[in-house]
Amino acid sequence: MAALTKTRALGGSLAVTIPIDLVKKEGLKEDELVEIRVKKVKKDGFGLLKGIGKFTRKDRMGDRF
């Protein structure tokens, strides 16, 4: 089962927490050895500039030189 979680600083290292639903599903207990695979999640910029409006002829770079 996959889960998303954030890293946080803990001394000189980074730590992640395992979501409780994953802990229950896998039957994890304290001090158990587990294997993890790390994959950075790319942020989606869709909708980032919502409300900026359409470009006009005045906005073109060619008109500024």
C-alpha cells in the first residue's frame, strides 16, 4: 500500500511518519524493521495562476523593444 507523507527535520536527519491506516493494514509495531522506497512527488502547477486573465496585445514581449 502506498501513502503520501511529508519529511520533517529531526536532529541532523529527516523523519517521516507512517499513516495509521497503513500501520493497521500492515500490522506494524514499534521497533520493527521495515523497508521503504523513496520517490519524490512532483507538484502540479495546474490552476496556479487562476484569475490572471487572458494576454492582450499589450502583454507581448515583442512590443516592449
